[in-house]
Amino acid sequence: MDANPPKPASATGSSHSNGVKLRKRQFNDLVQFVTDRTGRKRVNTRGQVRQSAWLRLFQLAWKQEQLELVSEMFPRWRDTGKSFRPVHAEMFARRCEELKCPLLALKVFGDHTKYGFGLNSLPAGRQLLHSLYRKFPLETTMTAASLFGIYGLPAVGSDFTSCAMLYAACVRSRDPHAQVVANNLKAQLTKQIVQTEEVKEPKDRLLRAQHHIKPTLWLAQAIRQIKTAHREQGLPSTSFLGLWNADKQSRKPRQTTSQAPPSDGIAAELVKSPS
């Protein structure tokens, strides 16, 4: 006889249902707690809302509607005299991608006047670009890239992973303006390939799931897409990528301060290194 027989389907289903109900109750209770204790006029002045409460709300949300509800509460935090930290931007961008609503993140980060929720972290910026560049129109990715300068983050062109993702989006587009941006980003990619150390792309699933590994995976993924786009669209050779073989090795993302060649308009703003 099996020493560990599987649970009956009804018991398993009941357990899952109870878990969903508990999560929903915890989410609703925390929403109420935060709402009552934030804003210009607080309903309840006893107790304070901790910074971690927002992280918990992001974690408890299980679909877009919950994240939208939480985002509408952001102005109350500012009205309380508090500000959000980089960890909040990172978690919010991540959960928006996980729940397949990256346009919500773009809307919130793009309207600081309303939400008071800034893209104040380079990892959050990378996450936002990653959530958009493969599945949405180039204009959407360009809008996200422009937020780097607005929030004082390193220029997209000076961050290897961000640069590769934006370049991949540009070379897939047939918009002439996109090719102008791509040409500027190409110079940055060339320099950063030379200036970064090589590191093996991890194959272990548990390791690949760790958040600090994601930029390396995204970089390798973007390079593969760049090579595919050049090949399929008959673009010039990707020899500028040097000896890169994204299927076997990726390179460790590292900040650089190299200066891109001058150009006009938004292309220069996106790729230039901060002075």
C-alpha cells in the first residue's frame, strides 16, 4: 500500500479554494487598513502604515484589477508625507509583468504628477523594458526608455541589458526613425561587449528563477533576438557583436559611462551617457 497516497480531488480542490479565499481576505483587509491610515484625512489615526505594507499588497494581488486598485491608492501615500522607495518600483514593475499588465506599470511611472510613484531604480527600469519590448509596439518601448532620463537613471545606452533590449526592438521595426536609434545604440553595444566580463548563462532552473540573474538572461535573450532580426530582415551582419554566442555564453551586465556619437532628437537622449 502506498505510504503517501494522493489527496482526493475534492480535498485538493477544497484546499485551493480555501487558499484563494484567504488570500482575497488578506488583500481586502490590508487595502482597508492602508486606506484608513493614509491620505490628507485619515479615518483611523491609530497605528502607522509601514513601507512593507505596499510590498505585501503587490504580492497578494493575483490579477490586474487588484494592482490597479493598489495603484489608485499611491497618491494617498504622498499625501501622508511619505515617498516610495526603489524596492517598491522594482516589485511593482515585476508584478505587473508577472500578471501580464505591463501597460499599467508604464501608465503609473509615466504620470508622476498623479501617482507620485517614481521609476527610481535601474532594475525597475530594466524590468519595465523587458515587459514591453517583445510584445508591444516600438512606440511603447520608446516611451518606457524615455523615462530613464526623466527619472535620472543611467541612460539606456549605458546599461548593457537595457541597451540590447531596446536595440532588439528597434531592429525588428521597419520605422526609419527606429533605425536612427538603432544606429546610435549599436555603437554602445559594441563598446560594452568589449568592456564587460564573460559569464556562463546558467541552465539550472532554480538559479534562472532568481531575480538577480534575470538581467543576464534578458541580455542573452536580446542578443539572440538581434541576430535573428538581422538575419530575417536582411540587415547587415551582426559581426559587431564580436565573438558573442548567446546560446552558450552571456556577459555580465555592467554599468559603463561610454559616450555615444552625437545625433539629433530622442535618439541622442536615449543613448547618451550621463555627464
